[in-house]
Amino acid sequence: MTIAANLSFTHRLEHGSGHNTPPLLLLHGTGGDENDLIELGRMVAPEAALLSPRGKVLEGGMPRFFRRLAEGVFDEQDVERRANELADFVSEAREAYSLPAPIALGFSNGANIAAATLLLRPDALAGAVLIRAMVPLSQHPAADLTGKPVLILSGAMDPMVPADNAARLAALLSASGACVQHRTLPSGHGLSQADVALSRQFLTEAGRAIASAA
Ligand code: MLT
């Protein structure tokens, strides 16, 4: 582990061992922190550098990546502001640690800020794994996501993310040019073994595709 440089988000950075493996930007869910997804990151991308910021917004003491008005109802102005802040942090961290553009691996609130970042600052990310994600913004400028690999993993029994909302997210990212795979698993909002296996397979393929295009 590297003790993190003094950047605009509290974060953790774990160096990778693979030269051709894109780093992962790990984005935790509500109540998580920069330590939460390190183990998941190692499981799904054993050789990747892991960059893991802590969300700056507190809801009842629980870190998140943006403010919400109620469960599933987002403060969209704050979503915009925070997605831009996160994209700026990614630039700072890329420079501080000499990293190529990362693939986001976000869970729940982390997946939603990753989706917003894809739409608002597409250059910040090389792709994304969005676990239990929703449409983060009702309006956004046209984004060019041409060729970016995106995996959306939804839960058929997820009480927080309606199936049609996840389907809309898949459709809008595809319409912006991303190469979207959307899988619905027989699970709820929580992470399952299938999320790990599918993310790992997707990241192996995405890493190869990004390396061969470079
Ligand atoms: C969100 O607020 O981003 C979603 O409702 C998921 C959550 O964090 O509970």
C-alpha cells in the first residue's frame, strides 16, 4: 500500500503489478469508505492499480458521493458538482501516481456517481463496472462514450433500483456510444458471487481491448 498523496479526496492507492492493466477507480456505496472495495478490486483485477477515494458528502455521518433528497431521489445539482469534482480528482491522481485513465468499479451510490461522471466528463474514465446503478441525472449534455466498455449489473430483486430505471441507464449509455453489457442477476441490492465473477471476466476482456487499442 502507498500512503496516499495529499490530493482533493481522502483516498487509498494500491500499486498494480500488470503493465497493460488499466487501474480501477473504486467507488463505494453509502456508508462505505476508501477501504471498502479494496478486497473486491483485488478479486476482480488482481494486477491492477487501485485508486479508492472516500465520498465527501455525509448523510447522518455516512460518506456518500453526492447528496440525495430521499432514497432514489437525487439532488441533481450536487450530482453534477460532485461528478466534476471526482473527475478533477482522477486527473490529479493520474498525474501524482503516473496512471492511465481508470475503469470505474462502483457499487450503489458509487455506481451512480460513476454513471454521472461518464455522462458529464467522459474523458475521465476508460470504462466502468456499475453494480446496482440507476440513471443519475434527468438531463445532461450529449456525451461521447464511443467504444468505452461498460458493464451494468442489476439485481432482479433489488428493492432500490427499479428494473426499468437500470434498463434506461443501459439505453442512454449505449446511445452515447458506449459498448454496454447489461446483466440482471437473481439477487437483491447487495453484492453476490456472480457480481465478482462477471466483473472479473469483463475487466479481463476490457483490459485486453484497451491495451490493444493503445
Ligand atoms: C443513491 O443514493 O445513490 C442510491 O439510492 C443508492 C444508495 O446509495 O443507497
